[in-house]
Amino acid sequence: MPDFVTTDGLRLHFEDEGSGAPLLCLAGLTRCSRDFEFLRPHVRDLRLIRLDYRGRGRSDHDPDYMKYNVLREGQDALELLDHLGLEKVTILGTSRGGMIAMTLAASHPERLSGVILNDVGPVIEAAGIARIMDYVGRKPVSRTHEQAALVLKQAMEPQFPGVPLEIWRRQAEIQYEATPDGLALRYDDRLHKALLEQAATGAIPDLWLFFEALRDIPTGVLRGANSDILSGATVAEMHRRHPGLISAEVPDRGHVPFLDEPQSLDIIRRILETT
């Protein structure tokens, strides 16, 4: 299994496959490299690099949970690029991963060939934040992936109407690890404490400042039509501030599109073609 050690001594896991143009995939808040399983079959011609953030997937948990923040996770992404000897990449950032991409645009724009933001922007809607805070750190009640699939389908049907149960079965495997005692989270549950304390101390940056650093970088944004995280009004303002921005709305998807939809693949390819 490929790993590297960060400058502060954590072992982080990553996946690196293919030999084409490099695409660094950064997952959602509680997700890991498995987050891009639905995309993988459609990008066999690319070099697909997927990182497990600290405290997620097969990476080490950090003794200091306050390091679960976008600035440190961005530094980890840069250290991975250095480990791989890559000067520049296109970043595909899902939710939290898109926030990291924006912070890197502000601090190290020379490392970015392009950016695709998957259902995330400089404004995170309050309803979406409340939903996320309700589930982060909560262990699954379901004991099997089959049970979890039913729970996911019922919970996500308003945002993802008509998605077949077998897709939610695959999603359950991505999100939860099977153990003899039932399903377990694939992340450090202290992530919830980190979010609460960072919010209380005001340690959340102004993402508009970071987004504007993308102005000279080819950028695309995907929005799930039913998203409670990224609003249509925010996407419109993103276009105003980044005249070269391209975007697509993915029908029958909420937070976040699976990235195998035609609209998602089109935006990904259009950004890669400009780099």
C-alpha cells in the first residue's frame, strides 16, 4: 500500500494509478480515497491520485485533532505532490476537497494546473452545515452494508430521487467498514470535536478570498440541482468573480454528485483540456 510520512510525522495513505495527465482527487469531509470509485472507470486514461486525509481511511489518526483543518490538509496535499515529484496537477475537490483546493490557490497557485469543485463554493449553506454537524462522528446504527444501503436510500431520496438501491449498497461500502461488531466509521470521530472548536474560535477562513485566487486558473464547478450546500445564487456570484469559470448543474443529485454523471464528466474533461 503506498504511504508517505508528513513533515509532522503522520503516515498518510494514497492511491496512484494510471499514466496520463495527473488528477489529484481530494475527498469530502468524512470520506477518503474510496470517494471516487464511481469516477474511476471513466478516467482510465489519466493518472488518478487519491489521498486519504489525516484521520481518514487508511491514514494515521492525528493525536492533535485540531489539525483536522483545511490549511493542514492542504499542506499534506502539497507534501504528497512533493513525494511524487509532481510540480503541478489538476485538483478535483469534492466538498471539503474543494475548500482545500481554494486554499491552495491562495497559497501555492503555481502548483495548480486547474481545479474542479464538486458541489462546493465560497458559501456553505446553513441548512447543509446543520445536516453535516448532525451526522459527523455518529457511528452507524446499521450492522451490515445491506442495512446501511436501505438507510442511505431513505435518507437521501429527496436529494437523489430514483437512485437504485445497488448504488447505495456501493456507497455504504465506501462510507463504512465492516467489522465483527458491525459497521464502523472510516474516519476519526474526533473530527466532530475539531469542527465545533474551530467554529467556536473563528478558525474558519473567508473562502471568497481564496476563491478569487482561482481567477487565473482554469476552474469548473459542479452543483447538484438539489444541493443544500451550494446554492445557485453562489454559483452565479462565482461566475461574476471568475469570468472564465465553467459550471454545470447535475439533475437529480444533491450533495454530492457521484461524478459519473454526463454533466460531471463533461466539466472534468473540459478543465483537463485547458491544462
